[in-house]
Amino acid sequence: MKNKSLQIILIALISGLIGYYVGVSKVSYEWKNFKPKVTVLNREPPASLSTVDFSLFWTVWQKLEDSYYDKTALDGQKFVNGAISGMVSSIGDPYTVFLPPVQNTDFKQTMAGQFQGIGAELGMKDKQIVVVAPIDGSPAEKAGIKGGDIVFKVDGKSIEGWNINQAVDKIKGPKGTTVVLSVLHKDDNKLTDIKIVRDVITVKSVVMWVKKVKDIDKINLKKYGDEEVAYFRLSQFGDNTNQEWLGLANKLALKLNEDKKVRGMILDLRNNPGGYLTDATFIASEFIKEGTTVVIQDKGNGERTEFAASRKGLLLDIPLVILINKGSASASEIVAGAMRDYKRAKLIGDTSFGKGTIQTAEDLGNKGAGLHVTIAKWITPKEIWVHGKGLTPDITVVLDPKDPTRDTQLEKAVEELVK
């Protein structure tokens, strides 16, 4: 189903992918009489649409061509894309959106676990931009970027006072382009300039490990040091999630048969914005033998569709806790909500995002644009609609922003399994 142009998706903050930045150049007086030529194709609306007076649209377009001072900014295709975006946004639903070609491509790459850049996770510490860790095998790692590096300059420009978003925007970029970071390595006393050639970075959506409590970073539970726990980090429900998950779930199932020391499993859904509905059902089916994983309700005609556990799970009996926070949305909330409804897991962390609607994702012809349309809402097996309110955890634990070296939410999850 995922290889088709039409997809069922549940993902939060998609509207953040939309935006245009149109440069304005200096204007010469001779542009005053310049008239860009526009040839309009496919003007006739489908017969099924109601009659709408389009004269105002053409009037405004003409006045812009006649009067706007910067003629180089007048781009007919951008006018059309902007009009379509405005039409879609007039519905008032932040998840029903039109994606122009570039944004649609970015969205697809994100769902495929890909982006273009240097491949390093950034954070803030003492108001400075710090490299949390470079991704294994990434251009950043190969160039010499290390976890703990403090970034002082990007392409020779000081980044003092920048926030994370500003830094990311300047450091990311198309494959093959270069960026120079001036960093201070740990225990160094002078800046090092590191030239990095950007590339396509592929990030796995599932990470798994089994460790003794004493070997887990960012927690402090020394009295449980030799106890073992399993950990799955699920960052999104994307194109490769099911395949990645199944390989690691098999690996854990084999270990559980051989090693009886593992006390339980943590499923980390923090900052997971969602993804494909089918993936959510697939993951939920790992932990329950039978029953409904999610219920889809169509507001338009009242149809109700129940999605049952779709396969025989490998981890039906392992004790389970789930980590959520305000970044856990949509498909993440489907899995977390179903596990709590069946009393299969406790939820630990912060209240989740609260997105209870479903969209279809459709490519629009050969132009590269896309359209996401909300088609229904979803509820948990016990008919809880999370939209706008989220899932409240069974155990609320708030991270201390002043101490990023300690993960108190993970610590509490481990403690629940081994105490």
C-alpha cells in the first residue's frame, strides 16, 4: 500500500512543511511598463463542481501585474500554488494541506527516514549550540565532529544568541554542498574549523538495545545495577518501520528464550510525530493476541471501521512500559492508547500531543505536488478521542531542562520494570 500515490497517514505538525520565501530584488524604473506573459492552461473546471464567480481572482492577478513594483517577483505558477494553498487552508484544518513540489518531496524523504545535511543531532547547553552526537557513518562523523563539540561559527559567522532552529536551518542543505563549522572540542582551548560536505542521511526509525541497568546512560539506579531491560526507540511510523521493527523484535524474542534475566521492555515513543495507520496497527499487534487496535469513524456518513490485531505478535508476554511526551502524536497515540486500554502497558512521561484525525496523502499528477486531506477521526478501543487533549500518562514525570545529562523519564520506566 505504501508504494502507491495514495497513503493513509497520521502525522502531526505537517503544516510546518509549508512556506515560501520569495526574494525581492532591486527595481529599475524601466520595469514600469513590463508585462509578463501568462498562458493559462486547463481553465475549465470539472463539471461536478458548483458554479463559482472567478472574476475577482483574475482581477487581482491583473492588478498585481499592472501595479506591483518588482516585476521579477510575479511568477504565475507561484500565484497558482499560493491560491491552492489558500483554498485548502480556508477549511481551517491544520492537517488538510497542499504541498508544492519541494515540500512534498521533503515530506516523502522524511517518511523514508532521509534528509539532506551533515548528520548530527544538536542541542542547547548553557545557551550554546552543542553537538549531542553525530550519526554513525555521517559526513559530520567522518569530518571529525564529536559529541560534546560546541559550535561557535557557521561558515565563518558567529552564532551567538541563535536557537536550535536557526542553527539547523543554516547547517542543513542540499547534497554535495559544503558548510564549515567552527567548533570547540572537549578539552581543547582553541576553535577548530571543520569543512563538511553535505549528503543524504538515512536514519533508522527503530533502535533497540538490551542492557544491564548499571550500563544505561543518563539514569541513576545503582541498586538495580545487574538487572536487564530491553529498550525500543521508535522515532516515526514511516516507509521502513515495519521491516526494521520486525528484525529487531525477532532478535529480542530469541534473546528472551535464551536469557531469563530481562525484566521487561521500554517502548520509547517520545517525539514520535506519527506516520502510517497500517504501521500503528502492525506495532500494536506485537503486544496483544487479539482485539481492536484502533477504531476509525467517518464523520461524513457515520461509518465505523475497527482495525484488529493483524498478526501473531512476538512480544505478547514481556512486561511493557511506554514513554510519551508532548511530541508523541497520532500513530504514536494509537499504539499507546491501545496498550493502556488493554492494560498491557503503563504510560510514563508527559501528556501526549493530541491528534485524533486521519489523512490521505495523494500525489497530484506529474507536477510533484501533493495533497493531504483529513478523511476521518480515530478513537481508542475504549472509544477515547485524544484530539486536542492527548493521553495523560499513568505516571507523570517531567524532565529537568537544567540537567540534560539525566533522563528521569527513562529512569522511572526502568524502575517500574525492575523494582
